[in-house]
Amino acid sequence: MDKIKIGTRGSKLALWQAYHIQDLLSTTGLESEIITIETIGDKILDVSIAKIGSKGVFTEEIEEQLKNGSIDIAVHSAKDMQSVLPEGFELIAFTEREIVNDVLVSEKADIDLSDNNLVIGTSSTRRVALLKHYYPHIKTVPVRGNLQTRIQKMKDGACDALLLAYAGMHRMGYSALIRKKLDLDEFIPAVGQGSVAIECYSTLSKEKKTAIKKAISHTPTEFRLETERAFLRKLEGGCSIPVFGLAHLNNGQIIMKGGIVSLDGKEIIIKEVAGPQGEANELGQKLANDVLNAGGDKILKEIKQELKK
């Protein structure tokens, strides 16, 4: 089999993920090379993701190269993947999941969420809305860019702390800056947080696809993400919609908690489902329907109207 061409964004975290995939492939004797690609999300750093438009902001250019055969697979943070992929594209593997929590990151030793003067940097609509709900006194400021850029902005005084995913901080060797791991009962993560997703186009040979999946795929994580992504798909959640969901797998049973929060943080709906792993897709859809029927449909409509402004 010829070398597998791996497409990735050029940030340090994206490259870490690509090298991680390369290592997994090499353990089964597969040779690969890494090709870096710049996306619109990398080029436009002074505008929030919600304003650019959430569909494919970090994936569109990479998908073009998948389609024309310049690369065989693309490596993404699973949480960056839109809920519905363009025709001809599919996710064929998910890596074993890292710790999924959001974390508070700061140079200051003592960060207290009850502090009325605390300023937190984040560009995630989910994180902003959840902070508004649980800690309405906290001020947030938008901070975008790669991890190193965000940390530098914090050091330069843009904020007291950043709200980020544990996975990225850990992978980049910044664990020493983590001051608090946020409770999963309050800060339910974005769908897919902590896992790396592998995307391909329909023209990729079956032989390559099977070999890649065998080398990379972590089955328990796949069941969890299948449930979460079915939930997200039903809710039509993109990066700009504050939807959250986390599935756990226990002895062949999936337990998933998920919901939606209004942009001002005033309304939040959280529901839970449980059932056999073989019904992952159906469970995710059921959870979404439960959330929508409990008033989530109204919140979703209001969010979409607000984002059009």
C-alpha cells in the first residue's frame, strides 16, 4: 500500500493530533506523510466563529483536498466537526478519548469563580452561555487564535483566565497552568470533545479505509460519539449554537446527558437518556427530541434569530 497522506491544519495542536495519528498508523506498519493546510478559521482571527459562520470553518479547505485526492485522510478535533458532513464525506474513526472536561487556565495561582472582578477569555458560545447561567457576575471577553496565541493574550492582560478544553492543554504540555477542572454536571462539554476524528472522501479505497480504521479506531469512543453526533445532528448544532452533550459507556449501556442553553444564560434545558450501545444513533436522537420538546425548540429558534443580526 502506498503512503497515506494525512491532511491537517498547521497549528501546534493540530500537528500534535496529526503526529499522534501517524504514530497509530505506524504501529500497524502503515507509512504516512503529513500535509498542512490553512483554513478560513486560521486566517480570520479578529472575528468570532459564530460571525464567520459555523459550518466547516476549520474543515472546508481540507475537504477540498480530500475530494481532489491530494490527501487520503483529514485529522480534526472531533468537536470541530459539523453535525452533517457534505455529500461524499464520512468520519471513519475516532481515537480514544482524552479527559473531556473544560478547565480554567491562568498564570494566577488562585482563581475563584465567585470573584466579582474575574474576567475569563473564551470564544465558545457554549462556554459563554454556561458561565452566564451558573456565574452571571463573571465578565467574559472573546479570545481567539491557537492555544499559544490565547495564552499570550492572557499573559498580556486580556483576561485573568481562559476557559479551554483539558485535552488541548494536556497535549500541548500546559497542564501546569490548569487551575480548576470544571464539574461535568455544570459544564457539559461540546459534542466530541477530547477525541480526534478521521475524515475521508468516498473515493478512498476500501483497503486503505479498513487498514486506517483498524489502526486508529477506539470502539468504546466510537459508540459514545455516534450517540453524541446523532444528538447534535437532530438539534442542527454548529460551533455557534450553545448545545452540549456527553455520552458514557458502561457494560454495553450508553448513558448520555445533553442540552441547550440560551445565549443570555437565563434558560437551560438538560435531559438524560440510557440504553444499549447498539442503539447509539436512536438514543442520541431521542435525547435531542426530549430537549426540543421541553422548550429547546424555542431556545434554538431564538438563538438562530439572534445570530442572523
